[in-house]
Amino acid sequence: MAYSQAVVLAGGIAHVPILITALKFLDSKTLKLHNSKAAADKKKAAAAAAKAQALAATKAAEEEAAAKAKAAADAAAAEKPSNDSLEGS
């Protein structure tokens, strides 16, 4: 027995909300997965940036300490010859 056009059309229209609901459900699940991955990537990038900034600050402090030590050594070396020249007179 064949179905009339009206019955086929009514059946198609009746299934549209079911299909929309199923597609919305899948879309929400994939969106949550995408958002969680994006948040994890963002968190990882922020941690890497903080680590790099801390490393840069440490390196700058070490370079500053080395420069101060060199300046102190240069000042001490500059004073020593002048003291020796006074002793020799």
C-alpha cells in the first residue's frame, strides 16, 4: 500500500524537530569539548609565559649582579695601582 503525499509530508515534518534536537545535542557536546581544549591550551600558554617571564627576571638579576661585581673589581683594581705608586715614592 502506497502512502499519500500528505502522509509522507506529515511524517517528514514530524521528524524535523527530532533531527534538530539530535543535531543541537551533538553541537553542544562538540562545543564543550572545543571550549575545554581551548581553555587548557590558554592555561598552558599562560603558564609558559609566566615561566619565561620569571626566567627573564632571574637572568636580568644575575646579569645585574655580575655587572656590579665587575664594577667593584674594576674599582678595586683602579685603587690598587694608585696605592702602590704612593708606597714606592
